[in-house]
Amino acid sequence: MTREEILKLDRANVVYPWVVQGKGEPLVIDRAEGIYMWDVNGKRYIDFCAGLLCVNIGHGNKHVLDAMKAQMDKLCYVGTQFATEPKAKLASMVAEVTPGDLNHVFFTNAGADAVENAIKAVRWATGRQKIYSSWHGYHGATSGAVTLTGDPRRWPSEPGIPGVTKYFYPYCYHCPLGYKDNQSCGTACLQTLKAQVQMDGPKTIAAIFMEPIIGTNGIIVPPVEFVKGVRQLCDENGILMVSDEVMAGWGRAGRWFGIEHFDVVPDIITTAKGITSGYIQLGAMIWNDKVHEVFTQRPFVGGLTYQGHALACAAGVANIEVYRKDNLIEKSRLDGEYLHGKLKELMDRHPSVGDVRCKGLWACIELTSNRATHAPLAGYADCIRNVSGEFTKRLYALGLYLFAKWDFLFISPPLTITRAEIDESIGIIDEVLGWTDSLIGR
Ligand SMILES: Cc1ncc(COP(=O)(O)O)c(C=O)c1O
């Protein structure tokens, strides 16, 4: 089919997420390999965001495809009450790569339903109802997960589920407590959270959810003391700590899981994306021994028709083999340092770049209209200007895709990317940042 024929059908029948229908004109992608994707007219694009920050091992990996094909010939799916080799194998491999005693895997279809099940689990395990999550976190689009979400994607779903309270995450570039630099504040954000918990009744709180590094709200890396302090606060009060690693996991931040940067072990991890690198949908909620013990005494009343899907688990097993064989986790850490250096150079050259944040091959360029005040260029929520739309259009013309929204340009390539390919991609972004520079002061 031609591009026009596909778009005609697409326009008529496909409902797109998050946007007003019928307005955009998507690229029509035909195939993908490694870090590249091609549209139906044969134009090549660098996938500098690994799809929606998930294709960690790159597109078309033969080892994973062969494993999936072999599994398909044998068994795609059976009821969740049966054991299968791929399910058992993947659960044991997940337990090996997660920190501490996070040994017990409840498979889901994606990230949001992993979070939904974690909401259930923490409430039943503690007998408490209250859940804390941060103003800067994103946890998914289903009703519980979106209630835990702090950003404007939550607004249309309000009032949401009961019992959810928000805390301020240490977003030092726009410090919610008004500090001008993150050297002088000590751990003011942690003290604020502690005071909030104290007033709320520490023994009434089931769990504190956090992204160990904030993903879709700007790759915000918190101070180590903050994360350690949250763990301590949880330990002192019988509160469970949930690390949402849907995006931060699987090498994206240069460790198997983002929380490892803080030398902290949570009670529950929720994850998805890089577990299969998007070759097929799969998510997981992972319990430590303490949480698991509760559910050896009574049932965990929850389940999903497709959980532990044999084909998806086979893809997960093969993915972990690729991460290991190609040393991708360590590569992400080292190449992330290289990428960070390149981003700092961009910041030196472009006044419209307010901040660059990077951990592993996972980064954000935050745009600004005023470096001194950190004022936005596009704005949060209802944009002042739709900079991201125009920015991505200009990148497409030059053969690069990245995910952009509000003032954020996200960089999250397949972990297989070479340094030469990083240089080429940064060169394209460099060119388009000339356009955002030109907007300042208008
Ligand atoms: C931290 C985090 N949690 C949960 C989700 C939701 O995952 P999914 O879109 O697979 O439901 C996302 C998606 O980007 C995420 O980044």
C-alpha cells in the first residue's frame, strides 16, 4: 500500500492516544533494524528514542526473533494456571538481575497494570490504604496508575482512586521549595516529605511509590540522600517502597535497574518496556521475600488472562541473554557518560538549552526561554507554544526521531548505538536547536 492509502485508512479508523483525533499526520513506518527505521517511501530515520523508550536491544535482533519463532511453533499461550518453561525461566532470570531479595514475579501485560497490581499488593500486604506518589512521576494511563501520576495527564481522570497523596520530588532545576541551587538545600525535599508523612500518620501509609529516576517528566535524577532517606522513612514506619522501573529498568540508566544507583533495595519493583524491548508486550510486578510471605498465607486476588504469556516470556528470556552477551548494561553506563559530554557541549552552544540531564543512555534536554530564571520556552501542561511539535517535524526532515513534549527533548536510543551514531544524531539536534535559539526573545 502507498503512504497515502495507509494514511486514509488510518485517519478513518485508528484512534490515537493522548491527542485530539484527526489532527496529526504520523510517519508511516514500514520496517526497522538496529537503531534505524524506514518509512514506506524508503526514507531512513534514526530511532533516537528506541520507540517509546523501550527498544533497548535495537530493532530486529536475530537472537530474539529466532527465540520467538521457535516458541511460536511450540506454544504461544496457555491458561495462567499452568507452568511453562519460558515463564519459569524468565521469572528466575528476573530474580537474578533484580537487586536484593526481589525474587517473586507477577507478570502483567505492560507497565500500567503492573502498577495497578502493586497498588493492590501494598494495600493488602500492609492493611493500610494510603499511597504516596510524586508530583513529577508518571505511572501509566489506567485509573489507579494515572491517579498516582503527578503531571497533567492525570487531570482528565480526576478525581481518580481514593487514598493517593502527592509529594514533591527533588526536581532541582525547578526546585519546588524555591532553592536556587541544589548545593545549599541539604535535603529539604526529604525533610518536607518526612513532615508530610508525620502529619498524615506514618502508620496509616501503605507505600511510597517513586520512579528512581523520573522518566517522562524530564529524566530527573534525585540526590542519593533523598532516595536513601525515603527507604529509611519506609523502614521506620512499616511503609513499603515501590520503585517504578517501567522506564528506568533494563539498562536504560546504565544499571540493570535505576534504583541501584542509590544503593537501595525497594520492596516491590514494577517494570515493563525493556523486559522484552517491545518485541511483544510484557510487564511485571516483582515482590521481595517479605511481601511474598504475606501472600503465602492468603491469596493475591488478582490476575490477567495473558499474564506469563509463553511467547512474551520467551522474548524476555532472549532479551536478557542479549543484554548479557553484548554487555549492554555496562555499555549504556559508559556510552551514557560520552553522551552526557556531547549534551553539555550542546548546552554551551545553545542559549535555548536550559539544562541537560543524563544517566546511562537516557537523557533529556530541557529548553528554556531564559537561562537565568529557567523560564520555560514551550511551557508545561497547556503549552505557551507548541515547540515540541515543530521541533520533531524539523528532526524528521533531517532523518531523526526523538520523543519531545513541553520543554523536554528525550534521548534514549537503543543501547546498541555506536559513538559515531551518537555523534551523527547529536549533529542533527544541534542543527535544529538553532531554531529554538531563534525563538528566544520573540
Ligand atoms: C515509569 C512508568 N510507569 C508506568 C508506565 C506505563 O507503562 P505502559 O504504557 O506500558 O502501561 C510508564 C510508561 O511510559 C512509565 O514510564
